[in-house]
Amino acid sequence: MAGRQVGTKSIQWASIAARIPSFNVPELNMIQDKYNTVKASLAQLPEKPPAIDWSKYSNVISYNGFVDNARKEYDSLKFTYPEDKSSSSIAVDEKEALRRAEELAVDASKKIAELEQQLASLKIDEVLATKPEWKRRLQEEVDAGKWE
């Protein structure tokens, strides 16, 4: 039942709110409230609708064949829900994005390790040689007694 699918997916409302302009947040909150209201009312519905008491209607309605015809029409109703064609492609895209993210994380870790090595071997004199303003300001602070 499609109504049962509501609430099985997790909507990251905070993540959506973080990505939209602040003036749209009240509208998002309104949508979230409506979603929660519909979700709560659907949760109260039974899994299957109650059975129709056709004999009760046959006794009440005197028009010949009306109830039998209505029952036949009702029983012939078939509701088909659209086939889910996008979940599989979304799952493939998600796996690809995760693979790329892992590659980026590995590359970033290598770059961090490389920079940490460079930083460990870097001497203050080398840095100050490229930044004369820093050297002057550091010397002023030393002369003022801030670095004892």
C-alpha cells in the first residue's frame, strides 16, 4: 500500500533547512508540519480497509441488482502503483559518490601526511626569511618582553 510508504523514508529536515535561504525556512517548516500531520493520520489507518457488508446494503437498497452491480464494480477495481524506476539508479549513484569520497579521503590523508612532514622539517628562520613583516613584529614583541 502506497500510504504505508509514507514515513518509511527518512527526511533530513535540518539538512534541507541548512541548504536553503533563511527566508524560505518558514515555508519548509510549514511543509514539515503538513508532512507530520499526514504521516500521523496515515499511521492511524488500518493496514487493510474494513470489509464491506454487502448483505446489509442488499437488505436496505430495494433496487434490484444495484448492490450486486456495485459489488462487481468494486471487486474489479485494481490500483496499480507506479513502478519504482529511480531507486536503483540513485543507489548506484550513491555508491559511486561514496567511492569517490573515499578516494578523496585517501588522497587528502596522503597530502596531510606530506604537509605534516614538510612542516616538521620547517625551521622558524626559514619562515621568517620569507615573511620580513612577521620577523619585525616578532622582534618587537621580544624586545617588549612578551616572549621570555
